[in-house]
Amino acid sequence: MKSNYNENFDGRVYYSGPFWDNKEIDAAVDALKNGKWLSSGEKVHKFEREFSKKFKVGHSVMVNSGSSANLVMIAGLKERYGWNDDDEIIVSPVGFPTTIAPIYQNRLKPVFVDIEMNTLNFDLKQVEDKITPRTVGIFLSPVLGNPPNMDDLEQIILNHPHVKLIGDNCDSLGSEWNKRYLGQFCVAWSSSFYP
């Protein structure tokens, strides 16, 4: 079996394809040999705490993928806020299907807003125009870490307190706006470590 371990690591991390070194291999072997649980044990719990601290949030829950994170997040928000079937979530048409699919899977209705060609983010002028009494959320998904004007988006949320800002932060882990992580603008957000 060929591994992707590279003894001659040159400092570059490529957009796709796995990469690991001895630290990851040793940690995986240790978890298999000494962990109490294979899928979610002490290391995962420690990671969740450190991740929460790093990104200044109260809680983090690790799942298997950003896709699953979005699905769990939307289901949890629907339950928490008492959203009804066919309530609306505003979303950009540019991004991964796993931002939009959880909306359908939870019997909510995606409302698409066209993008700005220079940023590929949804056009904030159109976002506010699409808000109706059935709108419960705006699902932010910045393209490759490039957010829309978060000050303007935050003002839209303040103008419509029944609307929650949700973040698909899978492309934007660590991205900031005026020294605030993008997730800090949201009631909940997902992250991913792929690629």
C-alpha cells in the first residue's frame, strides 16, 4: 500500500488530495491502540474544546464532513427556533450542493439570490429584497474565504430580527472581517478541513 507520506515536504499544501506526515500517522495509530472510542473519543473532545476556544464560540461538535455539519446544523436550528416546513432560507446559487441540500432535506425552502460577479457572493441589495414573513435565515457561504460586506449583512439581520444568519464556513475557516471571525456573525456555522 502506497502512503501519501512525503519525507521531502517542500512547504506547499495542495488544494486537493490527502497529505500527512509522521505526526498524523502516530496520532492515528495511538487513537486506534489506546483510545476508548474509535469514532469520537478523547481526542475529538479535546479538539472540539480547542477549536471552540480558537474561534471564540461556546461549543463545537465534530462530525464526519462539512456536508454532514450543514445537515446537522440546519436540523438543529429548525428545532431550536421552531421553524416550520416551507419556511425560507436565503442562499447563494454559487457554492457546493451541500449548502443547499440540507435546506431541502429539512423541508425548508431555499430562496436564491443572484451574485455579484466581482466577488461571487450573493448581492446584498437583493438579499434584503427577498426577505418575507416566511424567511427564517440567510445562509452565508463565502466563496474561497472572500465574504460579502459583513457590516451591511449584519445591518440586514438587525433590520429583520426574526431572520438568523447561518454560516457555511467550509471555504472560509479562519477568515475575518474587521478582526472578527466570520462565524462570530452567525448563530451557527459549519467548518471543514477538506481540502
